[in-house]
Amino acid sequence: MKRTTSKRLVTISDVAQSAGVSKATAARVLGSYGTASPVVKEKVREAAKRLGYQANELARSMTTGKSKTIGVIVGDIENPYFGQAVRGISDAAHAAGFDVILSNSGEDAAKEKAAVRVLLGKRVDGLIVTPASVYETQHLHEIQRSGRPLVLLDRTIPDLAVDAVVTDDRQAAEAATRALIEAGHRRIAYISATEADDPIYRGPHQINLSTVMERIEGVVAASRSAGIENPERYIRLGANRRGEGDKIISELLQGADRPTAILASDNVVALEVFKTLRRLGMSIPQDLSLIAFHDADWTSVTSPPITVIAQPVYDLGFESAQILVRRITGSGDAPRCRVLATTLIKRQSIGAPPEIQESPAVLQNNAAKIG
Amino acid sequence: MKRTTSKRLVTISDVAQSAGVSKATAARVLGSYGTASPVVKEKVREAAKRLGYQANELARSMTTGKSKTIGVIVGDIENPYFGQAVRGISDAAHAAGFDVILSNSGEDAAKEKAAVRVLLGKRVDGLIVTPASVYETQHLHEIQRSGRPLVLLDRTIPDLAVDAVVTDDRQAAEAATRALIEAGHRRIAYISATEADDPIYRGPHQINLSTVMERIEGVVAASRSAGIENPERYIRLGANRRGEGDKIISELLQGADRPTAILASDNVVALEVFKTLRRLGMSIPQDLSLIAFHDADWTSVTSPPITVIAQPVYDLGFESAQILVRRITGSGDAPRCRVLATTLIKRQSIGAPPEIQESPAVLQNNAAKIG
DNA sequence: TTGACATGTGAGACCGGTCTCAAATACGCT
DNA sequence: AGCGTATTTGAGACCGGTCTCACATGTCAA
């Protein structure tokens, strides 16, 4: 039974004693600071190895005040979008010698707040957050007050002067809308997954994510400059909840004056559009044109392949972590908002709008004629 | 300039002093242990609030020996499969009052080892690991030796007596293979994403993941019992690297005696099959039948929709975290391996095998005839 | 030989909590 | 009032590292 006693772990004092030196000396060797003679170094290292010593990072962090850990709070890890971003963060962090503590807010500001407290309590050296709301931000200010750097990911908060890394949502939405207009569309819908009290868009007060607002502005701006009146009427929100998406989409498509093109805020919504269309017996791009945000790998394999707005999600994460690390290491320049460019990848989900589309019956005729 | 001095954070001593009580008393109130009179409690809480006190969890962990944190090492967070699992872990952990530190091994045993050291150094209360190799497991034994509970996720290690939560890969592969056999197939390929020195399967020594081995056994067993000779010849490995997948698949499909059905180890591989088939001018299910592991949401929206083996990934994560928490809290029963059931979801990617398939030319004929 | 200075080492304070223990106070009861 | 017991409180050790500082030793030049 020659086993390390599992009750108490080996400490630096144990090593020191075993090596016949003082605790301070052993610490110097094992912590790689101060000085020690080669002979002593060797003795201590040998003893450490023999005893299976492993530094207690908690104790270390407590005295140094640095934990070499960054906290990340993300809307939903299950979402591949964030999965990729987290991978980027993780890679950049590890490359710089930092670990990552991950938390899920579920896009709920209250949970986000709780997560902040926990991470602050764990004394992370800095945080990366995808804020769930532009309104509830006291806890983000609290981070600032605690003196720890904060980087916002994917979204910004107007009144918070911190670094942020986002994509050019406004321009992306504008470009996508323009592409649809060029194809002849005049009735263009934007369907967002963002949580809202009412699926029908009534105004900016309903929106609590900067990205969503930017995109809506992009769609509206592009529509307006093409002389389209009241483009807001085709904007729909809250298509994320199961079942809800189908309802919103089918009502939109079966209503009078239905849109001939849809811009989907993410893949999940795009998927929902696909399913609803199939149920309704409509097809892309004959009956409806579609563009989706996020170039998930599968979007190229549907029939037809979907035209998407490709976002550099991994880079979003990677950059934000790099910026955070730089802040932690201590750079004093003013906070900046970095905007990463998106690309419109044209595939085959855009076509000319059907000439007449008063009722579903007509639609089916139409589809038969074309297909 | 009424601001909390950002240099040093508020400690329990500060609160104690401000409330006019001893450090010990303040600690008792704020740490919710021991006793204190209502009056004192109120005074301390008020002072804590006023000063913006936030407990230093590091210090707390150091004395108590518990960090209320679990470490998770996963093959690749970017992969939606693990994304879902992590979500499950995260939910279960938070519900039990634990936080999660996440690490990425990139399916590399060396990185996994490094991650273990780091997490152990951070004194996590327990770990959940998806081991990258059944061979390199010293570090996992090290975890055991440190006395901290370990739960294996998705994969097992034969000589390691710890809890594990996996899916019934063997049976799943068997059922899928049987489904293909019932449809008339006799030449069934299994294409795995697992890293290997050689894409052609030579024997178990190449495989370092329990799941992969189980699945191969399942495919082989089902094939054998249907009287199929040498089913191993259609097994291919290492289809994960970009470009490599296409090469492996197209070579397999263009070779003599090509398989008429493919079982793909995950979505990424299935996607690759889709793309390669399109490039080759072949179609599903006329020229080739396909079953894929993992029921990603998009698999129902391709044409044809893909028949998949649905795995309870979220539950996999959720259960493993629950088990880990139970171990941490201290349950002494022998380690168990929990096996979660998968379901074969039949969609439309399985058809009868084409009668003759010597050359691609014949294939095209065939496709035209059927389509 | 001695003084100046670099280098190696150990004692002990410290980080911010928890926890043990003993003293102080309050309470109940005869 | 007087005593036993329960409750509240404070002093100080402790967790496992880091870090300051004083002291011991070694090296070299004057």
C-alpha cells in the first residue's frame, strides 16, 4: 500500500522539509521567482517530483491577486454560433496562458447578473460578455467599478465605455436587403429570434439587443432608399421559441400582401422558414426568396443552397479574448469598438418575386407553372 | 469623486470595522455559518451593502478546501455535439450550485493532460472528461489519486474504474446496419471522423476511442450475422480533416465493388458525403443510402431528409454532471457506467441498393431511370 | 586584511477568508 | 439572588502560497 495519502495534498512545506530547505526557498524554486543555487534547485525539484507536488493555484492567486483566468458569459453555448465564438476565445486565452470559466445566461439578464457576481467572486482577471439586454446593465458597470477589464462580444451597450467586438450588422442587413431589392423584391420581411413581448414590431423600445436594432435599421434604410414604403410592417420578433416560429412565419406568409422575401436572423429561424414553407407547399426561390444570417456548414447542402451572411464568429471570439488579455496585461488606451466585416455568400435561394400572390391558391398555380 | 477605491477590494475586515464588530462575527454573518444576533446581522449586512462587499471565493475555497467548481475537458466545443453536452453539464451544475471551468483538448491527449493539471491546480471539486485516447490515461489516474471524482463523458476507458455516461453505440450501429441490410444492402461502409494514421481500417490497434470501437463492432456484428463477408473492408477513418473526407469518400465510391450504403459517424461526415455525392453526380437514396449519427436539426431539412441515430446529447451532459455532483457530495457506491439509449429516426435517405454499379456511367443511367 | 557588493537562504508577515476555543453575556429556573 | 446552561462574540490560528527583509556567505578589489 505505497500510496500518497489522499486526505491532504502535498504542499510546498512538505516539499521544503523533504528537501531540507526552508519553505521560502522551496517556493522560490517551484514558483520560478527569486534566486536559488543550482544544487538547491535540483534538490527541491527532485523532492517535488518524488512527492507528486502540485501547486495550489488558489493560494497562489490569493497572494498575487491574479488568477490567470477569464470569465465568459454567453447567451447559449448550445447555439453553434456561440460555440464557435467560445472556441475562438478559448484558443486565444490559452495561447496567452489564461484559462476560461464559462457561464450561460440563457439570454436572461437576471441570470447574467448572477453569473457576473459569481465570476467576480472567483476573482477572474477579466470578463467577456454577450450582454442580454441594453437596458439592464448595472452589473456590467459593477464589473468596471471592480477594476477588472470587460469586453463585450457580438453586441454593444451604448452608455458603457468598454471594448467591444462586433460584426457590421447594419451594413450586412443593408447589403442583404439590397440584394433582394435588386432581384425585384419590394416586400421584404426580417424575422428575428430575439425575445420580445409582441411578435409584431412596434418600435425600438421592444428591442434590447444592439445587433437586432442595427439590422432592423439596415433593412429599413435599404428599403427606404429604394422607395419602399413602411418596410417595418414586415418585421417580426421572437421566432426562437419552439412552435412560435412556425406560427409567425405562416401567418406572415398567408396574410394579405405577403412578403416575397425573408431575411432570417439566424440559422434556426432559416430552418423554421424551410419547414414552414414545406408545410405550406411553397418553394424557394420560386415562391419566396431567403437570406439567412450565419454561414452554418449545412446551409450549402439544402436544396436550394441558402444565400447567407457569413460572420467571422471564431474571429469574434479570438479577437475579444486577445483584446481582453491586452487590457489585463495593462494597456491604457481608450476603449474601442472593433467591427468585423461580414460577407454575403450568394447561393441559390434568391429569385425573382412571383408576379401575383394574392392567395395561397394562386401561389400553388404559380409554383406549378414554374417548377 | 465619490468612488470606491478601485485599488484594493473591500474585505471582510473592512466590513467588520465599519459595522463595529469583530472580523469573525462579520464573517459568520456574511458566510452564513455559526450564529449572530439579529441586530448584529442587520448591522453587518448594512455595512457590507454600503461598502459594496463581495466575498473572495478564492480565499473561501482555500480554507474550506471546496471550490464549488467542476472542470470540464471536452474534445471540441465548436462541435455542436459537445456544445449540447456542455449545456447539459452547465445546467445540471448550476442547479446544484457549481460553476464550470471549460477546457478544450482538441482531441489531443497531450493537451488534455495539460488541461487536467491546470484544473487540478485550480482545485476543482471534480472533473468531467471526454478522454481523447484509451491509451494515454496516466493523467486520468492522477485525477483519481488526487482524490477528486471523475466522470467520463461519451467514452469509456477499460482499465479505469470511474463513473461514465455513454450512449449505446454498439447497438445503435448494429440497428442502423440492420436497417440498411433489411433494405437490401450488402456492401455497407462505416466512415468515421476519428483521427488515425491510415484512412483504411486495419484493426483495433488503430482506434483509440471506445465509441469508435463499439460502433465498428456493431457494424461488423450485424453484417456478419447477415452472412456478409469481410465487412471491415468498407470501414474508413480520419474523415474529419478538411479535404480528407471528400478524398476518402470519393475513392471509396469510385472503387470497384463500391458500397451502396454509408453509415456516417457524425454530421460533419454526413455533410461531406452529401457534398461529394453532388460532385460525383450521385443522389440519395437512388445511388447510395445514408444514415448518420447525431440528429442535428438541419438533417430533417435536406433533400432527402437524412435518417439518423438520435443521441441524447444534452442528457449525456446533464446526467454526468449530476453524477459528479453526487460523488462530490459524497456517495460511496461503486463506479457505474450509465448507458443512454439512442433512437433510429427513419427519414428518407434509405432506399434499395442500385442493381448494378460497376462504373459511374452506369450509375448515372440508373439515376436517370429512377428519378 | 578589510570593506563593498552580489548572491543565497530563512524567518515571518501577509492575502482574505474559515474555524476552534474560550470568554462574555443572556436566559431560565429554583 | 444564584446557578446552570445556551447563545453570542472576539482573539487568533490556519489554509498554501508570495514576498519583504535581514542575515549569512562568497567574490573581488583596494
